[in-house]
Amino acid sequence: MSVIPAGTEVPFTMTYLEMAERPSWEPAKLPGDLRLERAIDPPVWYFLALYGAVGREYEWQDRFDQAEADPAALQAFVRHPDVVIWTALKHGWPQGFFMLDWRQPGKCDLAYFGLVPQAVGAGLGRPLLQTAIATGWARDTVEKMTLNTCTFDHPAALQLYQKMGFVPVRTEQKTRALAYDRPA
């Protein structure tokens, strides 16, 4: 298997999606041994631990860069009262998480969503996403939900978001230097 080494500049596509209407369904029934825990006033290290566990394979690096360049801004984001982290726990350890951002009036951004590698393929993605969406719309002031994904993310991510009712509104072509070696 060939590898693209870390540091190589590679192209990728960023897709921005919106959901303009509140879905009619309720949060999904999560498996009985999975529980959701809301982080109250979480420290930045907690967010970065989840972000790294879920996103390392998908080149999630921006928040680590921000932690070095502007830690105060990252702390302000993570600990803002309108930004909430929910962690999916099973057997005492995180299976994944989602982060909702209601800072802009009328909008909820699904800022982060994902599963740790050990939970991918276990049937948790769809019900956790459905729960994230229902939680995002739970505030009466929400008029639309947004999220973005890119071609570094899980290959099924964009299709799942669309199945759940998100519609692509624009794409951008970008490049970035890889943080980690990747399969070619």
C-alpha cells in the first residue's frame, strides 16, 4: 500500500450544508448500553481529546493549530454558553461526540460530529446524528441548521447528512498540508 506522507499539500473539497425545516422525527432511540452526557463548562483539553480521537484519521487539525496560536479564542469557543458538547459513552469510554453551536441568532451549527475509530461500523452513527439534529432544533429560536464536511471525512458522511435532510448549498476547493501520513 502506498502512503502520502505528512506535510504533502493535497487538494480537498469542502461542502457546506443546511437544513431549513425542523424535522418531524424525535431523537433516535440509542442502544441501551450507550448514554449521552452533556459536558458542563468543559475544559479545552476535554474538547481536544474528543476532537483528536474522532478526527485524527480525517485530518482534523485546525483546533490543535488554534490551541497553539490563540488558546484564548479556542477557550472562548469551547466554553461559550451557546456551544454544547455531548459525548456518547459506552463501557465507560467515549464512542463519539457532537458539538452544537447556537451563537448566531436563528441558527444551530452542528460544529462537530463523529465516532472514534473503534465505534465506526457499530450502527451508532445514524442514531447519534439523528439525536444531534433533534437536539439542535430543540431551541424554539432555531430557523435552520448548518454543518460542513469535506472529502477528508468518512466517505459516507456527506451521503448520511443528505439522507437526514441536509442540502448542500455550496462547495469550495481547498488545499492543505497533511498532518499525518495517509493511504494513497
